[in-house]
Amino acid sequence: MIPCAVPPLDPTPGEARQWLEDELAKVIYHRPPSLLDRIWQWLSDLFANSQVPGQLPPWQALGWGLAIAAVVTLIAWRVAGSPQRRGAARRPGPVLGSEQRSAAELRAAAREQAAAGDWRRACLLAFQALARRLEDAVILDRQAGRTAHELAADAARRLPGLATSLEQAAEQFDSIAYGRARGDERAYQFLVRLDQQAEAAKPLLTPADTATAGVS
């Protein structure tokens, strides 16, 4: 049987310092010094100043190994974010909520933000203007808690020709409002065009509409 090569369990101070330097050379640590960076430096300095000749005793090697593992775990947690924060970022909220402005007012506000170069805010307001237009046109009933994807699905039943664009707009809204997307002029102009298309589109009649028309 060929023995497997394994790293030493009791590194010398020089080897331990090299481990730290190799870890710190990774790309994820290339940022301005933080508290965790300073902890790494402190550990590195301890290895550099160690006066223990030869190899470290096993109990010291174990202690250093646990310290390194703890710091790596903390840094990885800070870089990736906690599971709770990542889950919260994916949980969409309502498009309009307590928003009371009319479609025209929201549209005007979106134009102001676009003129100022705040594309994130301009995109969010443009989608809200679209949502309000759909409510005003009675394509959607008023629901303060409706999410972007719920809005897209409900509106697509009345405007099937815009179903794909509505779903794309909803995905865009959530990625900007709750994700890491920042929005840009292209995304804003897409929402402006979709708003105009929704105004020009002829919605399908629902059974309720047909019944009302028959009565009248």
C-alpha cells in the first residue's frame, strides 16, 4: 500500500507563518484592512515572534490550528453573509404597499430620478407606475400586498401578449429592490416602454366583465 502524503500536524513557526501568508494571499482578502484582517496580522506576528526552537509541541500546534480555523470561518461568514441575511434578501415584498401616489405622479418621480442618474430608484418607481396604471385600468384589482411576480402573473391573464415582458419586469424589480442589481438606463427604458404598451393593449374580458356587459 502506498502511504498517503499528509501535512505535518506540528508545524514549525516558519511553516505556520507560511500557512498564514498563503491564506491571506487569496483574492477574497484583498480589501482594506478590517477587524478580521487585523486578527490575521496579530496571529501572523505571533508566529513570527515565536521563540520556540524547532517544532511546536502538539498541544500548541492544535491550538494554532483551531485559531486559524476560527478566523477563516469568521471571514468566510462575513464575505458570504449569514444564512438568515441571504434568505431575507430573497424574500420579496409588495410592489406598492402603502404607496398612495397616482400612476402619473409615480411616472414623473421616476423621470426625475432618471434625470438625476439614480437608475435604481428610477426603475423601482417606473415599475410602481406600471402597477398603478394596471390598477387604474381595472386590469388588476387593488391589493396592497401584491408582489412583483404576483402582479406579473395576474396581469398576464388579461394581457397575454405582454406576459413575457411582465415577468421580465417583475424579475428586474425584485433583483433591484431585494438583490444586488443596481438598475441602469436600459432597464429603466424597458419599463417605460412596457408601461406604454400596457396603456395601448386591449385586455381580455373576464367572465365578470362579460356578465356586467350582458346586464347593461
